[in-house]
Amino acid sequence: MTISLNQVGKRYNYDWIFRNVSLSFSGNGHYAILGPNGSGKSTLLQVISGHHQQSEGKVLYQIDSKSLDQDRFFHHFSIAAPYLELIEEFSLQECFDFHTRFKSWLPGLSSQEIMQIVGLQKARHKQIRYFSSGMKQRAKLALAIFSDVPIVLLDEPCTNLDAAGIQLYRELIERYCKNRMVIVSSNDIQEYGFCETLIEIAQYK
Ligand SMILES: Nc1ncnc2c1ncn2[C@@H]1O[C@H](COP(=O)(O)OP(=O)(O)OP(=O)(O)O)[C@@H](O)[C@H]1O
């Protein structure tokens, strides 16, 4: 699968956040979008995912050289981001059950095994609203990383994680994301150290 950005720009009111972004993301590449706070990393990730519409330029999605409509792209990616909230009224089990109505888990894995891997098995019947911020982040990462999709988008993936959580994140990336495209928006090396392509958003001002 390939995502191509052609002269893409995004403006809020009169402020251009970035302009003239021409980039291609393909195959099993691991990409990091880097820059300081407020530089536009999350905005670019949201333009790539289709959550936000670009103000100029084109975003094209292709599978085997065939174009894919933007409104079909959501079948092909999963995302974990601070602005995408979990449904607080659900228990973790209900959250996973709901998620799997839209996306299946990676082959050979069950909800119970995934809860175990991310250390949330004891919280299975607890409502998400009573989760700590680190527990919520583990749940978000589980939903993104264990979904059976070719593209994983991660915005500040280690937010609220303790040292053990960060280690878990690294292990999950190493074990489950090697053969998939990953795009990480981050300013923390612990989050993007595995990426071979680094994109500085500041060069698109
Ligand atoms: N809906 C919006 N309306 C107006 N301005 C916005 C909106 N969303 C984001 N911005 C502005 O766009 C700029 C880029 O924000 P963005 O969240 O993409 O930055 P970031 O690099 O991800 O920052 P951080 O590292 O703090 O997460 C900021 O100046 C922000 O205020």
C-alpha cells in the first residue's frame, strides 16, 4: 500500500501549519514525523489518516497501483492518538468486543491474550472511566497495534506510560509491526527510535 502526498498544505484560519508537503509512504516502511510542540505533527498525521482535510494539494491512497477512495482508507489503518478517546462507559471487554465488530485482531490472537500481553487482564471488567491514564494508553496501543491492518498510525504513543509501559511499547513494535507500515508523530526518541525515515515538519513552513 502507498500513501502519496502531493504539494499538501494545511491552514487554520490565516495560519499555514505546513505547505508543499510532497512525500510518499509505502510498504513496510517505518516513518517518524518530528518537530517541536505546535509544529504540526499531529495535524499532518490527521491529514494522512483522513481525519482532517488538507487545504491544498492531494493525498492519494493506492493498493497494488490501484487508487483507493479516501472513505475506504479507514479499513486499512489503525490509529492511537491522544485526541481519539475510548468510550468511557464500556468495560475493557466491551471496548474490545465493539472494536472487533469493525476490525479483526492479528491472526492467532484473542482479546483475552491481547489483554494479557498489555497487562490489562485484571481490568477486563472495569469501566474505562476508572482506568488510570497509563492503562488507557495501553488499551489504545492494543487496539491500534493488534488490529489486522497494513498501516499503524501512532501519535505520541508513549504518552502517560511508565518505564515498563515504554518497554512494552518497544516490544510490541518489534514483534508485531516489523512487516507493516508505521507512521509515528513524536518528539521523543523512545517512541520513534525504530523508524528508518525521519521527516522534520519544520522544513515545510
Ligand atoms: N482545530 C484547530 N484550529 C486552529 N488551530 C489549530 C487547530 N488544531 C491545531 N491547530 C494549530 O495547529 C498547530 C499545529 O498543531 P499540532 O497539534 O499539529 O502540533 P504538534 O506538532 O502535534 O504539537 P504537540 O507536539 O504539542 O502535540 C498549532 O499551532 C495548533 O494551535
